[in-house]
Amino acid sequence: MNTPFLQVMLAVIAKDFRAELRSRELIGTMLMFAVLSILVFSFALELDRIARQEAVSGVLWVTLVFASILGLNRSMSMERENASIEALLLAPVSRAALFAGKFIGNFVFTLIIGLFLLPLMTVLYNMPLVSGWMFVVMAGGIFGFASTGTLLAAMTVQTRAREALLPIALLPVALPLLLSAVKASTAIISDAAFDTWATWLQIIIVVDIVYTVVALLGFGFVVEE
Amino acid sequence: MDFVTPSNGEYLALAVVVSFGALLLFVGSVFARYRNAQRDMDVIEQMAEE
Amino acid sequence: MTAVKDFPLSAEKTKDGGGRTRLLYGFTGITLALVVLCLGMALFYAGQDITQGDVQRIFYTHISSFFGAFIAFSATVVGGIQYLRTRHPKWDSLALAGVEVGTVLAFINLATGAIWARPIWNTWWTWDPRLTSAAVMFLTYVAYLMLRNGIDSPERRRVFASIYGVLAIATVIFTLIIIRIRPDTIHPAVIGSSPSTGAEGGFEMSSSMVTTLLFTLLTWSFFLTPALIWWRIRLENTLERVNKMKQIYLER
């Protein structure tokens, strides 16, 4: 473990961002999927004003979860296709730093999608979605998805079913986050007092910490050959 | 009006059947897999002895 | 030429394996008697609930199966962590056994809940937070089994399954605590006071009911679940022995 943690982490992040800037593969796909999903939902649900207030945060989070699954699968299978993960593993660097790099990359990509969706849905669904607390809840929720998602994607990409297994493995584990995030977002949209939904934010933070620790510890076992 | 305790014993019976049925099914599956393994072992031992 | 003596011995024939087998048989006998006794107590000894009728007796099995599942899934966490530390396959067998047994018990929990809800809530299922969470908990462990099946290398399968087994306990804990943090669930909290004013179907317990509940809870948690796990581990050992024998036979 010669190279320091931070340096490795930043190098992995920089690598992913440079690849993304050149190909625009990941963000483009995720963004297109997210926009389509929101349009399809609004057609399929045929929402009136009251129903929209109830459903909008559900639509937002379901879209985000699937977009992030899309991104996670892409980012992990790219590593495998070019066998670049093997090269990374040969380097004398800590596995935790590799994980942190991949994880923060996935986190930022999904967060970009989320930040794009907020104003878009504000316009399309006519709901006040852009607010400081919304941003906090969104960052917290995506943080947890990205950490477990990075761990599980590294696992499922090595299975026979490949991409198909990630949503099956990730969705149930992510439920505590998803449910809390949806409840908190609904409360924020309906302008509820902070006290009434603070519990949800606390759950998100606790789950984030637990999942990130488990993922950090587990990643080393997952990528060993 | 007097309160009448509802008679819903049939749901109780259904619950008992389902829960103990599920347990028995699991025990049966363990047993079946065990027997298959036993049979495989017999075949291999036989072939090894030949 | 492979001689039969090269094959690994079955559990009964190893040094203290015979004693352990007798212990398992004894334990299984006691468990069987206790489970039958529990059922008898729930059906005949415990007092009838006046508002709910006989269907309330489901609840002894309902709650006990959840705690049995909790014990089983905890065994999975212990097995997973220990496997990652020691790399001894026996810990992974414990984890796998915990998942299979726990999934069966979680299914019983869901099924009995639905059957109870039909006469009391007038519906088999409702998208209450606790019900949703319990259903997702069940599905998490089905996903565990699917993940296991999808990996060919036994070494890698054990590692991945161990990690997923540890992660999956989050849904169990979430199911346990959600009733305390969601005041709008209609699921009654039986142990401790329910924070929910909207809980439908809660009840006061008489002493015969408390005795029955305690007895069933202990039996399912500390006898039925361990006995099932023990048998499942036995099966896993046998399956592994078959695989080893196949390898030895093919390699000669």
C-alpha cells in the first residue's frame, strides 16, 4: 500500500471523469432514461393536482434508482470489458481507496441526474421541488444507493446473469433508503414542518453511514482474485 | 345491543395448515436433497470399487 | 485406483460425530414435542379474544415465526463475518442454512399475517409500511439465494454471499423499528405500547395468553429455528462430501 489513500481515490475519480468527458456515454444514457421515465410516468399515471403531490416524489426516486442502476452497471462492465479492473488491482494501492474512487464517481454522476431532474419536474409537474432541504435529502439518498450499488455492482458483474442481477440485489437492500427518501421528499413538497419529517432524514444518515462502512470493508473481498 | 364474538375459526385452521405445511415442505425438501446426495454417494462408491 | 478409504467420512463415522448425531436426534425430539405443545396451547389453553374471536390465536405463530426468522438471519450475519475472517466453509454453511430457514419462517410470518388480516382488517394485504417492509425483507433473502445460484466458483460464491448476508440484515432491522417510527401504520405493536393511535386489531392479553405467547416465542426462537438450521447444515456437509467424492473419483 504505497500510494496514499487520497491520491489513489482522486486518480480513480479523475480517470472516470476523463473517460466520461470523452465518451459522454454514461451521463447521456442515464439522462435520457430519466427524462423518458418521467414522461412515461406522467402519461401512465394521468395525475390530477392532488394525486400529483402524493406521487411526484415516488416518481422522482424510482426514476433516480433505476437511472443509478443503469449507471452502476455501465461503469462496472466498462471496467471488466477492458480488463482495466485487473490492471488497477495489480497496482499496490489499497482496495478501499479504489472503492472510494469508484463510489464517488457513481455518486456524482447520479447526483448530476438528480439535480437536473429537480427543475425539470418542477416545470413538468408544477410542483415546488427546488429547495435546500430537497437537495440535502437527495444527496443523502443517492449517497447510500451509490455506496451499496458500487459494492453490489462489483459483485453482480462477476455472476452469470451479469447486469440482470444488480436490480434484484440492490432494490431490496436499498428499500430503507428509498422509503425514507420518498417520505422526506413528500413532506418537503407539502411544506411540512421540519420536526415532522426529521426522523426520515436521520434514518437516511444512519443507513448511509452503515452501508458505506460495510461497502468499504466488503469491497476488498469482492475484487480479490 | 350485545357484542357477539365473531366466529372465524376457518381462518385459524387455514393459518395452521399453511404455516405447518410450509415447515413440512421445507423439512421434506431437506430430506429429499439428503436422499439424492446419499444415492449419488452410493453410485460413486460403487464405481470406485469396480 | 481410488480406494473407498480416500473418500471423506460421513458425519456419523467421524471421531465424535456419532455423539453429535445422537445429540441432534435428541434435540429434534424435544423440539418436535415443544412445537406440538405450543400449537396445543395456542389452540386450546390460551383464552379466546372476545373482540377478534378464534382468529386471534394465529398471532402466536405469527410473531414467533418473525422472531425465529430474526434469529436465523442473525446466524447468517455471524456466519458471514466469520467466513470472511477465517475462510472456513463451515461458517458459510451456517450462513446459507440461516437464510433458507429464515426465508421459510418469514414466509410463514407473511402468510399468517395475511390470513389474520382478512377477517380483522377485511383485506388480505394492504400497503402499510410494516407489511411492505416485511415483504421486502423476505424478497431480500430470495435475492440472496438467486445471487448464490448465479456464481460458479465456490470460493467466490461464499465470499459474495457472506457480504450480501451481512448487508441484508438492514431490511430485518428496518422492519423491526419501522413500527416505532411510523405513527401511521395500522399494524399493532404487541410488545411494548403501540405509538400508533390508528392501530387496528391490538388487544389486551390475559395471563394465559401471555404464557402461551412467551412459550411459543421461546420454542420457535431457540428450539425450532436452531434445529432446522442444524439439519440444513448437515445437508450442506453431505452435499459437500458428494462433491469431494466426485472430484476424487474423476481425478484418479
